[in-house]
Amino acid sequence: MSSVLKRYPTDPSQHLEAVFRDIERTRMAGLPILNTALTVEAIGFTPWQGHWLGALITPWFLNLVLVPGAQGEWPHAAEGERIVRRLPAGDCGFYGCYEPVIGEFHASSVHSPMSRFADQAAARAEAQRSLAAWLAVPEPAEPATNEADGERRAFLRRMLPGEG
């Protein structure tokens, strides 16, 4: 199957929801993996490095999803090919995906199957938490001080006139 790069100048949430609702009705219909308490929902899609990053809830998975925006270099990944993207919180493994209506996109599994979620509100809260965690810039680490450096500084302070 040929991969097609479609670019989305605006939020792709409605496109993703429509396609994955159709997949639920057709390819996934009747499979025991479906959590019938859940529905397809795109969460928090926001511009990120010229593309769209958000979370996608379905009755069978919760994924982070990256969709090509109107700008920015897009690294091609064949269906199923792993690609690492650097998000603010660190490196995140995504897989190349393709759906004819959407085109090429990247997805990173957060949860699958979805049996642990009692309802849509719980799945939505987890999607929001996961997305926020990946988009959070880590706090800078405290500089490591070694005990010997501290002792040397104390010694030098004692040696200076008027110090110590």
C-alpha cells in the first residue's frame, strides 16, 4: 500500500474521529477487544513543530498521534516502522501508520487494550495526563556537587583574609 502525505493546516481531530469511528463500525465490529463503554475521541491536538500532536481514544487503544501539519519536515515512516521523535519530555517511539482518508501519520501506544477504563471520562483523563506529561519540559537537574569540591571551597574560604 502506498503511503500518501496529506498536510493539515488546521486541527485534524474531526478527520481522525470520522475515520476511526468508521474503523470501529467495520474492521473492529464484534471483536472482543473493544471496550463498549468507550467511544472514539481526539483529545488536545495542538501545533507542535509544524505538525499536530494529540491523543486519540478508541474502544481498543489510546495513542499519542502526530499528523503532518502545513509546515515542517515530515520524516517518512513506512507502516509499522518505528521512528523516534524528540518530544519536550524526551524521546518517544512512534510507528508509521497509514489510513487512506487521513494519509500518513505517526502513533505511539499509551494503552491497549482499553479494558482498564470504566468510562470515557477515565480514558479522557488518562489521555490528557499522558499528553501533558510528554509535552512538559523537564525541570533542570540540580548541579551535582561532590563532597570534595565542597571541602576544597571551605578550605579556600578559611585561607582568605576576613573569611572563615
